[in-house]
Amino acid sequence: MRLDKFLKVSRLIKRRTVANEACDAGRVFLNEKPAKASAAVKEGDVLEIHFGTKSVKVEILDVQETVKKDEAKELYRYL
């Protein structure tokens, strides 16, 4: 699955266009490397997102095309 779509489905970032912009700005890292929006994500990958002064680091546990809002938190685990 594409990185920008995963960010939207997992609700780490609410909109796909915002996820695209964050990737283009170099604020999203996949396995400690700057990631493009088109990068492929899989289970076990470590994702780090910088929001201004705050940083979020998660491990991807599952990749699904669609998820209910309640179940979105089960796709990743905070590190």
C-alpha cells in the first residue's frame, strides 16, 4: 500500500492530500529514511512523522485498504 494512503486509512493524518504534502516537505520517515508519498509500506515498518515541534513514531502492525474508525488504531503501535 502507498504511504500516503496508509496514513489516511490509519488516521495518523486525516486527509490524503495533507499526507502527500507532509511527505513532500520531508516530515515523514520510513525506517529512518525520508519517504515519498508513493513508498510502499508493509507490516513491521517503522514510521516517524514530525508535526511542528512534536514527533510521532509508530510501528506498522497491519495494512488494510479500508478500516472502521474504531479499528484504525489497531493498524499501528506507538514506540
